[in-house]
Amino acid sequence: MLRQFTAAAGMLAVLTVLTGLVYPLAVTGAAQAAFGHRADGSIVERDGEAVGSELIGQPFDGEGYFHPRPSAIGYDGADSGGANLGPSDEGLLEDIEARAEEYRAENGLADDAEVPVDAVTASASGLDPHITVANARLQTARVAQARGVDTAEVARLVDGSTTGRALGVLGEEGVNVLELNLALDEEAPVP
Amino acid sequence: MSGAAWFQFAALIAALLATAPFLGRYIAAVYGDGEKAPGDRFFGPVERAVYRLCRVDPDGEQRWTSYALSLLAFSAVSFLAVYALQRLQPALPLNPVGLPAVEPRVAFNVAVSFATNTNWQAYGGESTMSHLTQMLGLTVQNFVSAAAGMAVMAAFIRGLARRRAATLGNFWVDLTRGTLRILLPLSTLVALVLAGCGVIQNLKGHTVVTTLEGAAQTIPGGPAASQVAIKQLGTNGGGFFDMNSAHPFENAGALSNFVENWAILVIPFALAFAFGAMVRDRRQGRAVFGIMLTVWAVMSIGTMALEAGGSPRLDALGVDQSATADQSGGYLEGKEVRFGPAASGLWAASTTGTSNGSVNAMHDSFTPAGGGLAMVHMMFGEVTPGGVGVGLNGLLVMAVLAVFIAGLMVGRTPEYLGKKIQAAEMKLVMLYVLAMPTVLLGFAAASVLLPPALASLGNTGPHGLSEILYGYASTANNNGSAFAGLDSSTTWYTTTMGLAMLVGRFFLIIPVLAIAGSMAAKRPAPATAGTLPTHTPLFAGMTVGVMAIVAGLTFLPALALGPIVEQLSL
């Protein structure tokens, strides 16, 4: 009986060294050497200053910026989380209704206009970096007006920040909001 | 479901068909009774060094009782190590954010959770666990609890395959070989691919950046890719971050998502082929594979379609859930744009059909029927395709039950792989079949009656019941995914779910080893015209029927009050 436990302790110790130290450190070394930028979190810089990560959504409120999806955690990168409310939850439905009204008002849509589903629902991580193309198209006119540029110019930038399906079939198309807003600041600065 | 969704589903099946049979044959060689296995030149010396260090005799064959005792001793030591690491983390290195010691009840729950291959998370990874705890505690258990599950499977298959034998192999050898030859090489490969896709792999703490609008935002760091790889391959599921594979740093895009989804499924499906090779009858393995693939595919298509269908309540609010050229559509609450409803539904079926439990969307936010399907897939006992090792065991137990029922119908002594199924085995099979539902329904019923347990609910009404049912279905089946609105960090839930995980692991593993011990001792009877062949579509269909009847009779009343009534009242 005792021999079983000493074998167990020895086994766990040896396997801990192999799988808990050698493995993650070897992978860290290899990943850093091969894909340093990505392994470090795909940090985006502007004028030498880090302004965020390509993969982590940021909150945007300004008229002249594209707005991300609602987030249950306010895009706090130290945390992550969704609302975890079921589809029959009245509070969630009230939130969605209020977000839809706000979205229509912000973007000058008719009172009964249909709103893209991603614009009024919170993501799983609370850090979703993308919005759908449909959502971006509806925000284009507002952003163009706030920046005093042609709508077509903004639409071109939206296309430039759109990621298609991986290998043509995997996942879904999305517009990276941070990348798009950076491109806007670069090419169509707020007057 | 859109055309792209079907293509995505087909691509995953193609990737599995291209890899699982080869991996299965390799796994059979690793656990087989043959003298040689591929990679002996490299792994042989390392393994011999491990055995010498631990004073284990690699040729010492064990009876089922001492095999089980070794497994229990290893699990107990693992539990203590994970518990100690969490409690002592402020005094240990690699804690760049300065996290405090984990509370005792949460530490208990987590230690049970990782030592049993459940990886239920009563904590948020980034805000609770230091890098050292993640590496030495959680990552290690991801490997060894999975390897222990596969070891039990190897012993079970040997029990079926051996003739008039007293022993089932050696637990320490199976544990070592499974870790070194199967899990470590595959994980290294997958971790590097994921890092290339954008999953982070560094040893940093938080980086604070100033956003375009001038706010401060924290960007987390850590060795995520190495943990994500094994969390998927070992059907563990415990995320590096709270939101698991929905977090962009754990699952950066559609490509990483595809690789991670494949990694959940590849070993469980490969084990079907390994089984066929080890019992020297490939047809048996293909029949098991067929059962796994069929049920998983039906569940996948169902969940993808339900989530793509959206919610009628949102239609009424003027929300556009249709699939167009410019949006995926579907019910996107609790889902990421880059995955959409199809990749989220496909993942949900994969993670609940195995004992994985990682998520790339919030199951609590699924449509009631979509979340209900995920629950049902766990209630089948997680056998399609099942957690690494333990899932195949569960399916073989179901096959034995099907053989027994068929035998009763025609009045013949039931046989599986030539071995007679008798009273002793059937008692153990019943113990296996009843253990999970007993704790699941028992604890769920108690939770419904206790006000402190109800205070943890994130939702009310039928959805609240679904949260409780899902929680115990997940823990009693060692899954680990959650309807995360339920606050499971209370004393009631950390304790009862800890117990549910222990029952779900050991009350299944020990009967399986006992069955293996008793089957190994039997002499196989030659097949006659009256023998029920167990490799035919007819038998596969019958096994699925037995699974559906057992799960249906047990869980339908509870499901009717949760997801079913909620879907009908939407």
C-alpha cells in the first residue's frame, strides 16, 4: 500500500517536471522564436506607443469611431465574461430593446429599421474584436459625417479591415474595429 | 444552416477521417502487448529512466485490484499537489500579478476537478491562478489525468482481449507511455500551431496600454497556447482565461478554432480504431467509430441549426438574425463574431460529446433547445465520441448492456467478443449506469429545495433549473463546461460538485476495471451461427437505442421542466 503512494509521488514529480516545466518552457521558447509578435499578444503600436492588441476589442464611444459590440465587462482586458442570461430573460430582452433604439438613433435609422444582431448582443468573451460587415455598413454614414469625409472613403477602409472566412469556409467574416479605427485616424483624421 | 456552415462541418469530418485511423493504430501499438512500438529508440531510454527514478518495475503485471489501487493513489497524490500549489501560490515564484492564496473551498473543488479530468472552473483563470499554479498544477493534471483515463481504457481492452489471464497490465507503464508517446508530442505540435494563429505564449504579467479614446486597458499575458493544446487533446477543458476558448487570446480566429475543435475530437475517435486493433478485429473498432460519429454528427447539426435559427423574441424587437452576405446571423448573444452560430454550435456538440468542457461561446446564452441538446449529449454519459479513454469505456459498457438485452430477447447467454456476460458483470454494468444519474439528479433535486443553493442562480424560472441541471450533468460526467450564470463558488456548490466529480470519475472507473478483471479470466467461446455479431450496423443501431432509452427514461422528466418548457414558451 505504502509502495503505491511512493510510486505515485515519484511518478507525479517526474511527470510534473516533464509536462509542467520542460513542456511549457520549450513551447514558450519555440513560440517566441518563431512567432514573437503573436505569442506576445499581437500588440498594436502607433508612433511607438502600444495602443492595444489586434485581438482584444476596445470600447469606443466617439461619433467618429466605429463602435464595437456591447460587452458584459466593459472591455476590461484583466477580466473576461459574457452576460450569461438565457434567451427568455426579461432583463436581457429589455437591454437588447434599449440597445436597438440607441443604435437606430445614433446612426439615423428609421424607428422600425432592422438592427444587425451583433450590434445589440454581448459577446461571449466581452472582448470581441470584431463586428459584422452589416453592422459596419450601417455605421459608415455617421462616421463619415463626423470626420467630414466621403462615405465611399470610409466604406473603402471598412473593406480593408474586413477579415474573410479562414480557408474560405471556416468561421465567419468580421470587421476588426480597432484596426479600422486606427486606419480612420491615419487616413481621415477628425478635423 | 448556411452553405459555409455545411462546408465547415464537412471539413472537420474530413480532417478527422484523415487523422484518427492512423493515430488509432499508433495508440494501439503504444498500449499493445507487442514487444515493439514506433519511436522506441527515442522514448525507450526516457521511459526506463522514469521507471528507475520512481522504482517501478515495468514488467510487473497487475491484477485489476492493484491496478485500481495505483490509479487511486496517483489521483490522491495529484489532488494534494494541486491543492497545496493553490494555497501556497503567494509564497511561490512566477506570480507576476501578486495573486493571493485560493480560498480553501474553491481550492478543494479545483483540485478534485483537475485530478478527475473534469476541469470544472469555479474560478476565473486570469484573476485567481498564478502562472506557476497554471503550469505545475493545472497543466500537469491536464496531461496525467488524461493519461490515467487512457490507461484505464487500455486495461479494459486488455481484459476483453486476453484469454484466461489474471492481469491487466501495469498502471505506471500505461501512464508514462500515454503521457510521453501520445499526449506530449501531439500537444507540442498543436501548441505551436496555435501560437502561430495568435494564441499567446509568454511569461509576462499584465501590460497596460492607452486606448485610442484615452482609456487604460489591461492586456493579459501568460503561457496560454501550451495549456490550450493539452486542454483540448486531453479532453480536459479548463481554460487559461475565465472565458475559455471564447477569449481571443485562447482562440484567436477561425483557423485556431478549427484546430482546437479537431484537437477535442481526434484522440476519442482514434481510440475506436485503437480498440479494433487491440482486440484484433478491426470491424469491432469501425462499428464503435460508426456509433460515435453518427450521434456526434446528429448533435452537431442540431445545435448548429438551432443557434443559426435565432430567437423569436429578438425578431419581435426588430433585430435582424438572418444569414446574409454581410453577417452570419443567428443568435449571437454570448457568441463571438469570428465564430458565428455554426462554429459555436459545432464546438458545443464536440465539447459535450467528449468530457472536454471547453467552450467558445456561452452555453448559458444558447437557445433553450440548443443548450438542451448540449445537456442531453452529456447525459448520454459522454460516449460519443467520449473523453479520452473513459468515453470508450462507457460506450463499451453500453455495448455490453445492449448484448445483454439482445440475449434476453432471444433467450441466449449473451456474449461480447466471445466472452460470456454473466451476473457478476451485469451487476457492475448496472452500478456503472446508475452512478452518474444518481448524483446528477440527487444533487440537482437538493439544490432546487435549498434557498442558499437557489440564491446562486443567474437566471430564474425554467432557465434557472437548466443552470442547475447543466452544472451537475457537467460535473457528474467530468465535463467541466457550465451554464456560467450559476455562481458555483459557494460552499454548497463547490462541495457537492466536488463530490459529483469524484463519483463521476471513480464510481465509473472502478466498476470498469472490475469488469475487465472478470472478463480477462474467461475463456472465449467459439462463434456459432447463434452468436450475435457486434460489428454490424444492426448492433450499432441497437446500442444507440439502448443509450437513448437509458438516458431518456432517466432524464426526460427533468429536461421537460427545464430546456423543453423554456423553448416552448419563447
